[in-house]
Amino acid sequence: MVTDSAKTMANSLNLRRMVCETNVLSRSDCSAALSQGATQVMVAANGPAEVKFKNAESENCHLEVQYRSNAGQEDIQHRLMESLIKRSFVRVVATPAFCRSAVYIYVQEMTDRGGLLACSINASCLALITSGVELNFTVAAVHCIMTEDGAMILDPDHKQLKLARSSFTFVFDSIGKNTVTSYVHGSFTFEEYEQVVSVCRKAVEKIFDFYRKVSQNITKVVTDDS
């Protein structure tokens, strides 16, 4: 017999429902709107395109990321979001096929109900996948928290975030599931960190499977249970 506590723990290690619609913006080369639970992000990507001379790279494609909140106000947290997103994709688009050109990613926050960074990274990757730009690999992000009593909650919503003692966002590549970027804050032990990495690495497989569904159904709205 499965106890209520066991059910709660099993549910806490599941990802929220994902829904993606591609090519939602007519004035960009490619775009994607992604919902993870009630968190929603829209991303437009343009390129390869002309790049300013000072940003031109002789061997690789230049990457620029712009992030906007739903309130339209900018602060240091938004610059951090841009930096983390760029760090996650700089090796993804670093290909000599588009040297001395640039790829531009524009991220628009629609609704934040937890896991905004992970959702932004996943939406950006989906936009690039549908663009046809040559990518070295794809990346996917998973968010997880550790509560005060030591329980892990995978992909928490805004209510569950209030229980967090520590928060972890890991970005993995599609080749070896190696960590590309991580953003961690709060208090935790080394054993807890290793445990969270392991759980997130297993969970990211579901996101990569979702990417494959989207790439096969570019003109349709895709859900992870469709």
C-alpha cells in the first residue's frame, strides 16, 4: 500500500506539464512560446545575421541575449538572467559555419510561477531548434529546491518555492548530460548537492524527449503528454 507521504514525495519529483507553440511571432526568424506549469516565456531568435565589427569573431558565431520582464522594468536580476542564458548557449552556437555573424535571442517573461530561468533556457533552445541554425548540441534546464526538512521538490511552483532552503538550476547538454551551467543559492551539504544533480540529470531526459516531439511537429501546439 502506497502511503500519502510516499505519493507526495513521488509527485514532488515530477516535472510540471510542458506546452510549446513555435513560430508564434511573424517578425522574427523563429520563435517559441513555452509553458512549464503556470510559468510562461516567449522567445524570438534571429540569425545568423550581420554583426557589429567590434563583436565579430573570426572563428565562431557571436551570441547576444536580451531579457525583458513582464513588468518592463530592468534591474540587476535581469542582467544576471541574460548572463546565465548566454553562458548556456555560447558553446551551442559556437560554430565556424557562421563566423563573423551573430545570433540574437530575445527572451520575454510572460508569467513567473516558479522555475523562470529554466523555462527561459528551454524556450530559447526550442526557438533555436526550429530556426534551422546549426547547433553543436542542445541544452535543457531543470530547477529543483531543497526544503528545510531535507526534502527535494523538482520543478517547484511559486507556492512550493516558499519552502526552499536552497535552490538549484542545472543546464545539461544533450550529448553526455554534462553540466553546462548552474545557478545555485542557499545552504546545503555536498551530499545534498550531489543528490540534486543526480535527480535533475535523470529528469532532463524528459525535456530532451519533449524537444524531439516539438521538432517533429513544428506547426502544432505540443504538450509533453500528447
